[in-house]
Amino acid sequence: MDAGEGSRVSDAASAGRRRGMREANEAALVGRSPAMRRLRQRLEGMAPLWIRVLLRGEPGTGRGTAAALLHAWGPASRGELVRID
């Protein structure tokens, strides 16, 4: 296997891991209501952007889950998720 071939294999494996993580993380969003569909659409729209996001809400509303999804779906997913309470 040459260096280029090894890189392609590594890229494919990495893409597979990300796809598996995305599917697992999507299961964290429970519900099919219009509000949950809008939330998912907003998260998916923001995820590919290199921006900081402030999630606000009462305790237990899922801010941590939303933050984890944004991180997992975004370009920074290879790095560490930094939570600030």
C-alpha cells in the first residue's frame, strides 16, 4: 500500500466514524414535533460554520445535548468540546 492509498483508507475510516457518531448523536434529539424539527434544522445549519454559539435555557432543556450535536456535526469535531456553565 502506498502513502496515498493509506491516506484514502484513513479518510474513509474517519468518515465512517463520523457518520456513526452523527447517527448516535441524532438519537439524542427525541421527538418529531414541528419545534424539534426546527431545532434539528437550525443545528444542522449552524454545525458546518466556524462560529461560537451561546445556548440559553432553563436547566434540563437540552442545552448540553444541543452543544454536543453542534460539536459532533461540525468541523471542530476532531477537537475537544469545551463546556462553559
